[in-house]
Amino acid sequence: MFFNRVIIAGRVIAKETRQTSNNNLVVNLRLGVKEEKNVPLTHVDVVLWGKLAEQGDKKIEKDSVLVVEGVLRQDRWVNKEGEKRTKLYIKANKFCVLDMNRGGQGEETVESEEEKKEE
């Protein structure tokens, strides 16, 4: 058995909310993550589904600072030119919006139903 768990913190630089064809809410985020001052910003895509997406749509804004816990996923597809493409992203299980005005104290941690069942 292998281990797939990601914990990352960063600032929301893009947010898109949409509904799938079967009316499931999806929130796509792009986090800007920087390990050190003089290192270029790394963009990390994060996807929230279902109830977690509903909470994320309400609580997460552009420029919010988040801690996200989830699993690494990979989408694969063939584009119009017939080229194979892949994209890595984090499927979020939990997130916490940090209030940087209060020294990084989190408002609350929001987790998916799947994550609650595991505990």
C-alpha cells in the first residue's frame, strides 16, 4: 500500500466556481506557494467537490491564505491536436482559511464528508 497525503499552505491567486452537468458544485483554486523569500512563486491547483465546495465557495476569497489537506490526483486527456496531456492537482479533503490579521489563527477547519468518516 502507498501513501498519498498532501498538506500545503498558500495564498489564493485564482478561484473559479462551477456546476457539473449533474448539478455538483466544484471550486477550482490556484494557490501561490513560496517556500523561501528569493524563490519564485509556485502555482498549485486545488479542487474542492460537493459539500466542501459549497463551504469553500462561501468562505474562500481571492487573496485568502489557506492551509489545504488532500490527495494528489492526475487528469489525463488527449487534446485537439492528438497530443497526450496530463495535469496534477490536489483534491482537497480539508481546508482552513487563516486570518493573517490575527497572527495566522484559523477561523475554522472545514472537511469533506469522506474525511469525517475516516476519523
